[in-house]
Amino acid sequence: MWVAGGSRLVGSDGVEYHRVGPLEREEVERLLTLGELDAVHVECGAGITEWVQAADARRLWLDIERDFCDVEGWRPPPGAPGTLPYEAHLRRSADGHHVIVFSNE
């Protein structure tokens, strides 16, 4: 479940993940090299479109990194007015499990 504005992230197992803080590109790359964190793709207006295990987290990153918020001169794709670039945030569950969330809302 994803609530508009990113206020709540709940996994399919019912575990809620709370926002720790934003991540810059370098931090995303470093965390992905550890191979330990799941990644979540949240598409503006569509909620969670993909939640992948650590083994697929780099693939998910490579799918969206060209639209990351630090890309100079970034523009929304044609026919998608109002689209925002992606941001990354680290979230943590009460049991200490972390996920990286990529969202463009």
C-alpha cells in the first residue's frame, strides 16, 4: 500500500516502513553494491508499481536512474505533462529491515 504523498509504505506482509531520509545518487549506488536492500518503485498516481528483492534492486535503479532528480536539464517524457523526476528515500521497518523507495510524486 502506498498512500498519496508517501506518508505510508506497507509491504505485502503487512509490515510498515517509515521514512529515514532522502538519498542522493552516490548513496543509492553505494547501498545497491551491498546487495541487501529491496527496492520499491512508486509511480506518480499509480502507487507501488514494483517491489523487488535485493537481487533485482540494481535493475530497477537502472530503469529509472536516467530520470533521477540530479539529471541536469531533465524534462518529462513527451505526452506526460506534470511528471516529476525520481527521488530516492530510505525507509526502515520496526524490525530494522530497510528498503530504497524510488518515487516521482
